[in-house]
Amino acid sequence: MGFSLPTVLTGPLIRRVEPTQIFIWIATSSRFRIHAELFLMKRNEGNWTEQYLHTHSNTETIQFGKRLFIVTPAQGPFPQDQLLGYNLFFNSHKESFHLGDLGWLSPNHSNSIVYGDLTYPTFFMNSSEKPCRLLYGSCRKLHGKGEDTLALGDDQISQQYDHIEDRPGSLFLLGDQIYADDVPDPIIRVISQLGEQLIGQKEQLEPLDSHLNDEPLRTSIHQINGRQFIMENLCHFTSSSAANHLIEFGEYAVMYLLAWSPALWESSYEQGLFESFEEALENNHIHLHFQAHHPFTKKQQQVIKQLKDRYNEQQELLTTIQYSLYKVRRLLANIPSYMIFDDHDITDDWNISSTWRKNVEQAPLGKHVVANGLSAYWAFQGWGNDPDAFGPEFISIMNNYFHGLRKGDMHNYHNHWIELLWKEQQWHFITPTIPTAVVLDTRTKRDYALQPKPVSLGRIIEDTPQPPQLINQREWQQVTKQLYDSGWRAGRPLIVVSAPPVYGMGLIETFLHDYVYPLRLLGMKTQTTFDFEAWKYNGRGFTNFLEQAANWGPSECIILSGDVHYGSSVFSTVTFSDSRELKVKQFTELPNEKAHGFSREMRVRSN
């Protein structure tokens, strides 16, 4: 069955911006020739005037599926400390239109992406002579409790849209932009259906693991609540919330589309894709772990009631976030954004230990799912951070694999694609913001210690691996080279983005390290409110971080972090044995369950 998809699936998003080039990212369901027009926005006697900027658009389009196209136009040069507006023009053999034709440039339209009396979405680049404001946050779960605080960033720009000295100029998303492992019951089947529609095919997973040919897995993989066993035993994942875990690339892609735009929500409701719990149960769309035949036993009725309560609660929580997505879309269209993954963008506990990585790498289905998650991360987050970092070989392999996928032959380039994403890939990046930011990859460049560490738990004493260094020495060298190549020099302030905090709360980290971490290493399942990945857990890694930052020699080191589900601010002066000093200010985002942080605003001086 085919579904009608909106032309613009999500976007536009302002991504990397610098005086010589600007990247505007957008995802569409049809192929278009897209070009951008940019304007210098100025107030003249209370009214806005637009001065057209002569630019050239170089558009690069990647087709990920039959109905999923992702585009980044680039152009330049551009002035700083000036408000810039833009419009996008779409052309194909069937139709031509621009953002205004969609109603998005009309201030009173429900889908408007402009602020106040402006005629276009806008952004700006600050110069080194002025302090900057930025927004940052992490861990956004669609069915979390509380308000979607990413939308509060939209409120802040709405209040300051015409005063760039007070308007936030950059948005840093510090990880867990989606939760691939913790997917709510009411949307997993919709995600799967829309994913197939976007790509044009279901992925051929059975050759990766023949157990998927057999019941009950053959059926449960397509059911609500049906994937926990698959993720644990076929993928070797360790998430305890994997009953609806994303598996296919199309599913990961749809999750991003649902997180950033109301478009797919609207079309899904219009076409009746969502089911009530009763409808899903009647249609055998829920995996019950027992034969669903009436009459149910008392115990079976209790299980069904628990599932129903969970389903309905999640359905209500999802309703609240849908109203905020109009604000989220407008925010992302009006502020340059920089994003890095943490574990939930792929799966919970991703690369937490050498054993985890080895087990998943030896599980063909698990290895495939990680590659799907990384492909989606690159398409929706990583590419826009620094498009020039991904060369022709990378683009060619991605193009070849996804061409085969949408033609129903994903295995032709599968090995090349897997190798590309599992080998040493550069995911860290340096932003062109002022101050400069170093955005660290703390998931794929770890150094796993081989020396055993005795762990005592009651009367049990076991040798277990030490927690890893979150970044190995080779990666530090590459980060340092790229930082200096960017033009940054010692004596200037520097922002360091690290998903896990460098300085945590001692009591919490000690408890997790001494009690929870040993339980997990001994193979026992644990559930905690806090994540327990931190720089402190590996003394050498913690020291290397401080040494590296001191060697760079910033006037001050500003650390932005999230991940751990508690908030804190730390000001510290680190004095080394050779009398060097490092001034550190760390801001760890406080969670708000649905969207952790994002309302946090910080003013930073560049010199």
C-alpha cells in the first residue's frame, strides 16, 4: 500500500555557516533542482528592506530512497554581524515553487518559519569583536515527560529576532537527538511503514541472520513490542528498552523526520496510519509473548492491561510534542546548528566496552543496525556539520549502497558500506563559530584498556576490563591538527563539546562506578536514572583530556556536556606541576525528560 508523502519531509535547517559558504539542509520526497537566494536584511524607518546578495548555489543531492532526497546548497561570501535572510526555490519537470508558495513565509500561517515582521527566515554570523549567545542541549525523547524545551529556543529567538546582539547565534546538540532503542509503542509500526515508503523496499535482513526466517521472530519483528529478543540475541545489543528498537535505515530516517518536523505527523493522521491499542490488538499487531487466543487467562489479562496502560500513556505524551514541532521547525530554519551523536542515536550502551563492540561486530545483524544508525546520523546530522570532511570516496560508497538498497539489492555494496562506517571514520569537527568549538567524538575513538581491574561485589572478586578512555591518543592528535588548521590560536577562548561531562558529581559518579558498573560488567542487568559513562572513570583518559586542553593554551576552556541526566555548572582552575594553568568552565545540561535542556543560553566573549 502506498502513502502520500509531503514534498518537504523536514527542513530547511541552517547548518554550517562561515563567511565563504553556507550550508542549508533539507529533505524532500521528490528530486528537485534547488537553489537559494540570500538577502541582507535591514530596518529602514521601521520596515524591513531586503538587499539581494549575488551568490552561486552548488547543490549536492544524495538519494537515500525512492522518496528520500537530502540536499545541501552552498554559497558565499557573506557579511558578518548582519542579519541574512534566505529563500529556497524548487524546480523539477513537474513543478516549480519556493518556500513562500508553501505558506511558510507568511507570519500568520500555521507552518510559518519566519519571526515577527520579517519576510524570510534569517540567521547571522558574529565577528570576533562581539560576544556571542548560543543555545545547547541534549537527550530529546519524543515520549519523555514534560514540555519539549527545544521549542523554548524558538521562544527566545522570537523575543530577540531583530536584535542580533541579544539573539542566539548557534545551536549545539550534544547527543541523543533521537532514541533509537527506546521507541514508543504507538509509532513503531507507522515508522516501519513510512520507512518502507521512503526507501521503496524493505531491507533483506534474513541473509544476515537466518533465524529471522523462523517463527516467532519472522512475525514479531514487525509487531509492537516484538524486538527485545531480536536485539539482545541476534544483534547482541544491551538496551533494556529495545522492544521497538529501530532496525532498518528507513526507520532511523523516519525517526529524525518525526523529531524535527510536523509534516509526517500531519500526513500520517490524514491517512489513518495510527491505531488505538484495541485496533492493534485486534489486528495482531502487538507481540504478547503468548498465543493471542480468547479467552485469556488472568495472568495474560494482566499482561495485556500493562501493555495497554503503557501504550495509552505514550500516546498521550506523543500528542504533546506534536504541537511543539512547528516551533522546532522554525527554530532549526533560523539558527546554525552543530550536532554530535551519543549512544542513543545508534543504540543504548553503544561501544561502552571492548566486549560490547566485539560481540556486536561479530553479529551480522547487529553490525548492520549500527551501520544503519551511523548512516542516518551522517545524513541527518553529520553531513551538515562539515560537508567538506566527507570526500568523494565516502560519498561514492554511500551512493552505491543506497542505490542498491532502493533497487532491492542491498547486499551488492553491503560489505564496502559496512567497512566504511565501522572503520576509522572522522566524526569530530571544528566549528567556524566565534569562539571556535571543538566537537569531540567520544563513542567511536575509544581506547579500551587490556589490563584487568579487580572488581569487588560482596564476596565476589572478579577481574574485569577497566572503563575505556573516551578518546585515544591518535584521535587527540587528529583533533589538534584540525583545530590549528582551522586558524584557531592559543590565547583565545575555546569551546569543547563533549557528550559526557569532564567534571561530574562525585557522589553520583562514585556510586555508579563502584556499584552499577561492576554489576553490568558481571553480566547483570541494571536500570538507573543516570548514565555512567564519564571521563573520570578512566584516570588516564581524564588526565589526558586536561593535558590536551592545557597544551592548546586557550584563554579559557568552556566545556558543554549533557548525557548524564543531571545538571551542573563547574568553574575550575587546574594547575599543573610545571605551573601551567587551565581555566575551565563546564556547563552540564539539566534534563527535562522530553527534551533535556535546549533552553540553556550562554553568552561567550571571543577575546
